[in-house]
Amino acid sequence: MPHNTKYVFVTGGVTSSLGKGIISASLAKLLQSRGYSVTIQKLDPYINVDPGTLNPYEHGECYVTEDGAETDLDLGHYERFLNVHTTQANNVTTGRIYQSVINKERRGEYLGKTVQVIPHITDEIKRRIKLVGTRNKFDVVITEIGGTVGDIESLPYVEAVRQLKYELGPTNSAFVHLTLVPYLAASGELKTKPTQHSVKVMLENGIQPDVLVLRTEHELNVDIRKKVALFCNVNLESVIESIDASTIYHVPLLMLKERLDIIILKKLNLPIGNEPDLKPWKQFLGKLKDPKSVVKIGLVGKYVELPDAYISIMESLIHAGATNQCRVETVSIHSETINRENVAKILGEMNGIIVAPGFGRRGVEGKIEAVKYARESNTPFLGICLGMQCAVIEFARNVLNFPDANSTEMVRSTKHPVIDLMEDQKGITTKGGTMRLGAYPCEIEKGTRAFEAYNKTTIQERHRHRYEFNNEYLEEFKMNGMIASGLNPETDLVEIIEIPSHPWFIGVQFHPEYKSTVVNPHPLFVDFVKAVKKNTT
Ligand code: GLN
């Protein structure tokens, strides 16, 4: 290899949702805190080219990177843990792999060969894995294979990393396999058989895991660990317990206790070095675990049945809560259940209200009612993307007296299109990857609440939308008490709106939630929670 980047491959067995993303992020955090530069890549076995076209009910939130990639929500965890930006290269799907291979075939680049899963698809997978390592020169790349081993979809990935192991050489890769040790309440026993079977599947595919991380609800005693070590051909010290934690942010410390970082560094023949510097992390945890007060924030959205649909917003509120030394209780409220008659009852006990991003008409009227309630009751309000657009529609209807004001996304023929399709979106017909995506600059006007929150005039925030504030109405809004406090300096697109006469009312066309991390809580969320806290007294 032309570089000496080392690779850790993380697979999962027994069931999905065991927390591979959090284990990967925790390991990365520990290695980073020992001075290594680390990144994490997620390989997703589904055939969508990216999750941008997926309904949030499928795999939860679509996370957006600085460079405008629509990605799996695990990348959000990676950024929140590591405080380092990820890119398009950090998330690869089967759809993207096949798309490259098929495009190459159409260009005739396979020179008449039959194109096959092995070697062509596996070669493309390997190329994508190595790309992350070579381009950015990380010491360690942690590649997480989505899904569960044994799934038909995962096979090419498992085969690709099996091949890579030999190409990389013995001390340049390590395999971590995450499984479940279920507890049978009836017999009071922890069961290792599913883990044994899962490792057997790995062995059938030619991979011997180096480390087994066992997810469990109860502590694993040494006999259980010995049994797993014996049946699964790993050292006793490489059997790691991953017990349910009260917060995902505690997991790096649990992994530190289990010496996961040291075992991996030894396997990769890398110096163990100093004790990890986790001071800021522990400070955050300290504040998180010792809140001085509690605030209630209503999160009004339409995908609330699945908490993962708004995971970055939820995590941003946790970060902001810790900074403000209060516990944020986020109450998910289904926007379809809100109407004029019940809105005060539903939102009355909230100290703050967030109206969530979203697409399409379903649930929008409930969101608009929620905005009206927040505006009229002086409850701190944060509108994100569609939430900001709802705030604009509400203001147009109830303050400017345009009762039919709307976004053309909802009613194309509205007489007052206060939110309208962006000019450069007008000719676009395909859905995938065609929104306004990724980081754009925004200039904040001094003296505004937004400026107070950010304490600077130039910011960069991430976007994911097609519609925008219609600037033809800007003057009228301003004259009536809603101002644009942040604009894109090149295009004049409205990025932030606010109502200066309200205690805290801000709508943002971008997604601040994608940029909040443990060591860098987002200033907008921090200021919002501060205002919410004030609203409890
Ligand atoms: N549907 C809106 C748009 O496309 C808002 C998108 C969002 O909330 N992410 O502009």
C-alpha cells in the first residue's frame, strides 16, 4: 500500500439496531483522544444511491454533510463524537457501487469482460474503502458495514473486506464483530449461542473476528466471556462487554474500561501512547448527568413515531441542555393531531417549541397552528427549514392578512406564494441529489437576536431544500415585524427570519442540527434553550 493507513472493519450479527454506529464512533473517539487521526465510513447495503430519496420512516433522518452529501444518520453520530467533518466518501451504498460499475461498463472500460459481483463489484467496494484512507491520510479508518452478516445484501461487502485483509497485510486491519447476548428472564440466563452462530457465519465467509463486542442488558461474568472466547477463537481480553448505557455519550467511557482501544491498537501494531485525553468529553458528561433544572420542548413534526427521524435535533438539544445545565425533555408532537381548537392544550405546558423540517402537505396545517400559538403566547420558537417556512406562512396569513398565503410546495396556485420554488430548481425533474444541499454562507445582521446567538456576522450552515422565502414580500414582512436577519451574501436568499418584538422567535432555512457536536454545541440551540429556560420562571 502507498500509505500506512490502518483499517478497522465493524460488522454486526444476530440482529440489527445493536448500535454499531455508536461502537464505531466510541472506538474512533478513544483513538482520537490518544492522538490518532481517525475517520469512520459507513457502507449501506441497500440499493438506493443515497438515503436522500428515502422516507424518514425507513432508516430515520437523512444526515447532510458539509459537502452536500445526503447520508445515513450514523454519520451524524460520527461528527457529534469526533467533531470532524465527514464527506460524501464516508457513506457508500450498494446503489452507488452498482451505479459506478454500470457506468464504467457502458463506457466500455471493462474491455469486453463479463462484469460480475466478484471481482468487479468487490473491487469497487475496496476502491471506495481505500479512497477514504488515501485522500485524507488518516491514521485509522473505521469502516462500518451496515446490516447483519448473513443478509444477502451484505455478502459482497463481507467478501470485499475479506479480500482487503490480505491485501493490507496482517497488522494493517482489525475486525470487530458486534453481537447480542440475550437474557432469558424465565431461566435467568445470558445466552451466548446466537453469538457463536454469528461468528460461524463470519467464518463461513472467511473472516475470523479479532474482537467481539457483546451487547447485553446485564453484566457478563468471566465464565460467559471465557465461553465466548473458547467457542469463537478469540482471546479472553478481546471479548468486550457493551452494556446498555443511560446515554450514548457514556459508551466511549465504557469501551475505555473494556480496553477496546488498546486491543485494537495492539492488533494494528500501533503505539498505545498516552492516556486518552477525554477532559472536555467528561466535562460534558458531568453537566449532562447533573442538570440543575428541567425544561420541556415540544418538537412538532410528522415523523414523530420514529424518534430517529429527528435524531440530530434531539442530540443538539441534549448538547445545548448540558451547556445550559438543564435537562431538556423533548416531547414529540404529531403535527397532524394539532388544530386551532386543541393547540393551546397540547402546547400549553411547553417551555419552548420547535417546528421540524419536512416535505409535502401532510401535517403542515398543524405546524402552522403551532407557530401561531408560539408567536401569540410569547413561547420561545425555533423553526427549522420547513419549520421556518411555516413561520413565514403563518405570519403572512395572520399578521399580513393574506388568509390564503402558502408555499407553492403545498398549493401551487396560491395567490400569495410567500414561499416559492428557488429559481435554479425550476427545470429540475429528477429527485435524487438535486436539492440545494450542503454548506452555504450566511451574513447575519448585527443587533439581531441571531447575531446575539452566534456572536458573529458570517456563518456557514448546511441546507437541504428546494423552496425559499419569496423576496417580493420581504419589505411587507419587515414593515409588520418579521425581519430577515440572515441572508446569503451572493444570492440574497433569506436564511434567517425573526420577530424582534417576541422574546425568542427564529426560523432558519438551514439545518443547524447537523453541526452541533459534544465539544461544540450549536450556538443557536444553546441560545434557544437559554431562552426556554428563562420561560420556566
Ligand atoms: N420541503 C421544504 C423545501 O423543500 C423544506 C425542506 C426541509 O425541511 N428540509 O424547501
